[in-house]
Amino acid sequence: MWCQNIANLSAMAFVVGLLSGCVVGPDFKQPPAPSVTAYTAVPFPDTTTSAPTRWGASQRLVEGRAINPQWWKDLGSGKLNALIIEALQASPTLASTRATLRQAQENYAAKSGWTRYPQAEANITGQRQRFNPGSSGLTGDPREFELFNAGIGLRYNLDLFGRNRRILEALAAEIDYQRFQLAGARLALTSHVASTAISQARFASQIQAMEAILHVQEEQLELTREKVRLGQAAPEEILTLQTRVEQTRADIPLLLSQLQRSEHLLAVLAGKEPGAAGTPSFSLQDFNLPVALPLIVPSELVRARPDIQAAEALLQKANAEYGVAIANLYPQLNLSANLGSQALSIGGLFGSGSAVWNLAGQLTQPLFNSGLSAEKRAALAAFDAALENYRNIVLESLRNVADVLCDLENDSRRLSAFSVANMASQKALDIMKNRYEMGAADYIELLIAQQQSQKTEMDLIEVQAQRLLNSVAFLVAMGGGMPSSDAP
């Protein structure tokens, strides 16, 4: 008989072990990488157009070269490096994202403790009771007494169909999602600091050029007034020149406002108040143009960009939650055990008390619950939505890279044209200076040539800064090297 019981228990244990190894619902499969081999329909040149000016070097695209996680160092600005390190350490946005990641990690640890291991609880209770024997058909007087209990209870949910494992899988995917969100926030912060610094340098240079234009125009206006006084010019010429002067004067505050906004933004990005001291000012001469740009092919881009990786983590989370919804349709087995002592006094609990124990198992199977089927369909719809969201982010990422590649080439051509125009305007100015010195041109003609030269320089400054901004945009579009840690 004992052998038969042992055999039956062994068989039950074997079956339970097999059942506890089951995990219902589909296992997550990584979406296929993009099948395209290029970002644009027309093959893109490996090198961009060069220009005979500063920041006019030809940039080349290099496949297979790893991106430096500290990609901003390729811009060659020590001030920018220091400011970005400061921002990475003090940014409230990054601090908030780190806290959210810690929250996801602790949520996983908490649920893991509840689902992987038995739960043990110690308890002690005391009560005073009045017992009337007559209520049970017995004789005797009512009596009052204390009853004390102490014990240890164990509870465990046997994960027959993998519900708990799917829950943990969803929480682990949430951790991955928050980790990639942190990488994305880090990339966004560093690119924002770098782009703002370059823009600030551009505004400062353009203000200098605009002030030089205004000075020339004011000088030309004064000379025209003198010519009108001497009867050598018509009065309406003054009005025409005065209109130009005031239009130029009105443009300077607009550029100044943009410069000041960039200064305020740099301070805030570094975790400081807009009026705080210590935020550096930048000039275009602080930066170098990266000439070798690492190019990641489309099939590998999905592993390089944090936004795509985050979308994949959400997809895996939705897949696991769909598995949870399926597992809810299957039986749930809960086991519990209690061992304790019962006595009429506290001291007796650990001496002469009576030992009490119980073992219990509860198997529940939903029979009629239409809500569970609806939850399963809702989870499947959530997975479909996550899948389409992933596909959209991949497409947008490919479009982002394609746009940046086109900007690299088109702006290099613009720089080439503006550099030629700037050299032509400088030669024209030199010729006009020689003519003025020989008496073949008057001073107003010289001032007009100076204005034209300054306006061409304004355009040149803008496209030079844009080439630096395009380089930042390209490195960000490639994922910025997505560091494995959050170290600066």
C-alpha cells in the first residue's frame, strides 16, 4: 500500500512538473530587418562636393566604421565637450528617465519575488472568548478564556501554463524599453546641446556681419545727405537709403533675439538657470567639420537606433501580455501550508501548546467568463498596434537618414556656390578699392561694393553653419553610437 501511494505521488509530481514547464502563447520573434540596401532611390555619392573655404572639405561616407558614443568630440570643440559632460550629469530630463528605469527594474524585482518563490508569513494572534456549553447542548456554566495561536504559512502559485513567466517577460521588456528611452534621451540631449552651440555661433557671426553692413549703409546715407546739401543728388535718394538702413537695423534685433534664446537654452540644457553664469559662448571657429562619417546600412540600422530598439521592446512586451491573456484561460493551481501552535497562554505556545497544521491545494478553471476572451482579443489588438508602431518608426528612421544624406550633398553644393560668390564679391570689392584710390570711382560706389560683399558673407556663414548642423544630424540619425551604459 505504501509503495502504491508513493508511486501515485511520484506520478502526480511528474505530471505537475511537466505542466509547470508549459508556456502558452506565442514566443517573441524579432521582426525582420529592412530588405533595402540603400536609403535613397538614386545611388548616393560616397563623397560630397568640396568648396574652397573653411568647413568646405569633402565629407566621405565610410561603411563598417563604428560610431564613437562620444560623437560630439568629432566636432573638435573643447568647450562643447565640457558643456555636454556637464549636461549629462545635471540634466533633469536624464535624471527623470533614469528614475523611471529604476522603477521598471524594481517592479520586475517585486513581481519576480511574488511569482518565482513561495511566500512565507509568520503570524501570532490572541483572542478572549466566552463559551456557553448550552449552545452546543452541553451542561455547565459559561466560561471565558484566552486563546493564542502562532504559526508559519507558506503559499505558492504553481505556474502550470507560464502565466507568471509571461508577466515577468513583459516586465523585462519594459526594462529594456526604459533603457532604450534613456539612451534616446541622452542622444537627444547631446545633439540638442551641439546644435544649439553651432546655431549660437552662427547668430553671433551673422550679427557681426549685419552690424558691418549697417555701418556702411549709415556712412553711405550721410554722404548722400551731404551730396543733396551741395545739390549733387536728388532728395529722394536719402529716403531710399534711409529705408535700407532701417530695414537692416530692424534685422539685427531679430538675430540678437535668436542669439539670446540659444544662450538661455544652452544653460537650461546644462541643468542651470537661464541667467546663471558659466555657460560658454561659441564661435564658428570653435568647430571642425567631421570629414569621415560612419554609414550604417539599413539592415543594421534597426540595432543602432534607440528609438527602433525601444519600439521593439514595446512589441515584445505586447507579445508577452498576449501570452498572459491566453494563460488566464487555463487552470490556476495555488498551494498553501500552515504549521503552528495553539495554547491558552502565550507561554504555552512554545511549550505545552497543541501543534496544528494544514495543507491545501486549490485548482481553478474558468468555465464561463466572456471577459477573459475579450481580454485576449484586446491583448492581440494591442500587439497588432505595437507591430504597426514598430514598422512606422523603422520607416521614419529610414526617411530621416535619407533626408540627412540629401542635405549633406545639397548643402555642400550650396557652400561651393556661395564660396565662389563670396570670392567674386571680394575681388569686386578689391577692384572698386583700386578704382577709388585712383579716383575712377567715388566713395559711395565703394560703400555699395562693401555692402554686397557683407551680404554674400552672411549667406556664406549660414551655409557653413548648416554643414556643421548636418554632420550632427547625420551622426544622430545613425544612432549616435548608442552607448551600453549611461556614463558621460
